[in-house]
Amino acid sequence: MSNLKLKIAYDGTSYVGWQRQATGSSVQGCVEAVLGEIEGSSVIAVGAGRTDAGVHALGQVANVRLRRRMAVGSVIRAVNSRLPKDIRVVDAEIVQDSFHARFDATAKVYRYRLIHGEVMNPFARRYGWWQRAEFDTERMNEAGQLLVGEHDFASFQAAGSSTDTTVRRLFSLSVTRAQAGQLWSEDDELGDMTIIEVRGSGFLRHMVRVIVGSLVQVGVGRWDNTDIERALVACDRALAGPTAPPQGLFLMRVDYE
Amino acid sequence: MSNLKLKIAYDGTSYVGWQRQATGSSVQGCVEAVLGEIEGSSVIAVGAGRTDAGVHALGQVANVRLRRRMAVGSVIRAVNSRLPKDIRVVDAEIVQDSFHARFDATAKVYRYRLIHGEVMNPFARRYGWWQRAEFDTERMNEAGQLLVGEHDFASFQAAGSSTDTTVRRLFSLSVTRAQAGQLWSEDDELGDMTIIEVRGSGFLRHMVRVIVGSLVQVGVGRWDNTDIERALVACDRALAGPTAPPQGLFLMRVDYE
């Protein structure tokens, strides 16, 4: 029996999210089906975290226990040759039996892409949130620092969520401006972007997207620091900003000890 | 009556190409349908060039004659609010009555993206040709220079094409290495890319894709300069390389006097 740690990238556009659900095709379901074929019996892929419908990942982590002995490179090739093209295992390693992708995670890094431009970039529409308005990136970054640290993030989660505790630790948050990449470099109209990156111990449902929606209010000048502070203290979803759409969000990395 | 010059970007994944066809949805068909709604009668959008099924554009140019007088900004907004999300008019201007998007074009610039990596990048799969092999970019660039100038490109077109003449002028060709953009910068496994850019007076059907397929043969060391020269001189499709798939190709720009 070997415990395999997988690093998985996926375009979440066509999926109900990481987690298996009755309502549609999930990334976890696809990965388990393919590994089950190779193993010859059903397997469970434990993911580091759920991602919502339409959310992407460059570095989701999952672990699976396999009886069959295979070289890691062979597993990667066998799995990728069977997976749909929008999901890929990008790395794999054999880890200690005790390793658990969810319980052992010490931090997760998410990135959100806001694409600027007078006209929506048709190539970025699946991978960012289009914004016609200009942002004050510095003010967003400053306001975002108020969320760093250990806080009760009850205002910053999907309405109606129930969890044991809504206290989470945000290690860092940065708001930066970037070019939208090589493909678009000749065409200024197709825009540049604002990237919001957060690293935290764990995240409530929709937490990153509500943080993004709130910082956008600051970016366009509708809110200032006091609105962010008020929302945080209130522990009331109604006081935070709108939930940013899923297609701009990427799970970049999961950290372990 | 005003003659409107439109600059159009589109993700070609879901289309049979620029040109109206009985077999499926075309970009031209979508643009004409939307402009026809605004105009109140059918219109014709003359495109600078056809793009094949699955080929993208950042700077396709078309002209349309409209009876209705509207400010250019209003046309852009009205059209974009009705177009599918994978097509966008990124710019528009009123031009002389005599302007014709196809006949007046003096050059077109195409770019082809080859994405490198041990594992296919799920975000690049619709916008590049995945390559596991490493390329010798310098040798590709050197071989590509043999195609620059006025030549009979009969070897470098889709088999069975019929045109008056297969002589075309290639103004420039460059093969360069680039990073795959901001989104992927943290994950080396998700790769960098080779970009082949060509500028020419006009292109035969599949010409850019056959050039790319041929230069890839050079890049992996299977061919050298003499193979490219032989293919060019032969005027025989069988001597050129395979046709590269459409999803890596972008019409970047159309030049006018």
C-alpha cells in the first residue's frame, strides 16, 4: 500500500467544484474514476480543500492510497492519458502513510484575477472578472491589511453557511497590478489586471470571493478602510461586499510542514 | 450611409471560422446578425481574411456599411452587449466610403503559440499546441528565414486548395521563446512557450499552420534547412511538414496603408 500525494491543476469552468456531488461532474469524481480504473477497485482522493463550481486550481493537492506498485512517473502518465483535458496531474510523490492532504495542510494560497479594459477580453472571460472601472490598487492593498491576522470572518462567508467556528488566520494579503501576459501584450485595449493574493490557514465558504468583492468596493472609491473594519467587526454577511464570481479564482498552492 | 471599420477579437474554439458556412456558427454570422438587429435590416461584414475553424483573432478587421447614424462608442457598446462572450468588437472608426477590409489590407500578422511542458497546461489547451519535446528555437528561426520573401508557397497550403496563384510575399518570420504569462509564473511545470510570428501580404489556406508544422520538425532536430528549402522548391504539399492544429493560431493584426 502506498500513499500518493498528487498536485492537480484544473480549469474549473465545466465542473461543480472539486467535491463529488449528485448535481454534476466534479474534479474529485474524475480523478477517482481514473485512478480506480488503474487500481482495479474504487479509490478515494482526499483533497486539501473544496473549490466551488467554476473555480480553478493550479496547485490543488490530494492524496490517494494505492495497492498497486507503480513508478510515480508511470502513474502521472497513465492518469493524464485518461483524464479530461481540463484536468491534469502536474506532479506526484510517495509520502508517509500518515500524510493527509486536508488535515496536514498548514496554509493555502489563492489568487484572484480582475481583468481591466473598456471591452471584455474574450480570452480572459473564463479566467478573470472583467472590470470597466479603474481601481486604486494601493487603497485596496491598504484596506486588505485590516483583514490580515486571526479574526472572526463570519461576515465574509456564504450566507447560511454552518461551521464549528468562523475564526480563521489570514497570513498575508496583497493587491498588485500586472500585465495580462504575453498573448495580449500587443493590444493595450485587451488590458492589464489586478491580482489579489491571499495566504491563510484555511478559508470559509466563499471567503476569498467576499473579500475580493469588498476590496473592489474600496478600489472604485465607494468604500474606505472604515467600511472594511465595520464589516469585519459586525460578523454579519450583509455588511461585507458582494461575492465576486468564481471564474477569477485560482487555488495556487497548498503548504505543508 | 457610413462605412464602419471594426477591429474584432474572438476565441475561435466554438466557431467554424470567420466565414459564414452552412455547417455551423461563424464569427461573421454572429457579427452580421447583431449589426442587422441594430440596423433594422440585413448587413454584410467584409472581413480582412478568413480564419479556419478553431483559429482565434485579436485583431481581425471588418467593414460594414450602416444607414443608421450612431456615435462609434454607442455602436461598440450596443454590439458587445448583444454578441456572445467569446466575440468582442474592441475598436471601431468611421472610414472613407471606398475602404474595403479585404482588398485594402497590405499585410497580416499571425502568431502561433507552442506551449512546452512535461504535462499539458489545462489553461493553455484551447490557446496553444502542447509540446513535450524541447525545441532548438535558434535553428527554427534560422530555417524560417528561408521562407521570407516572395515565393511560390504551393507546398505550404491545404491539400486540394485551388487559387489563382500560390505566390505570396512573407515580410518577416520570427521564432522566439516567451514566458506563458503571469498566471503561470509560480508553476514552472505549467511551462513556457515558443512563439512563431509571421507577417505577410496574404496567406494561403493553412499556410501558417503548415509553416509551423514544418518548423517544429526543425526544432526537434528531425529536419534541417535543406528540408525546408526542398519543400519550398518542390511545390508539393507532401514535402512540407504536418499541419499544426488550429487552437495555437491567432490573427494578431491587419495592416493598411
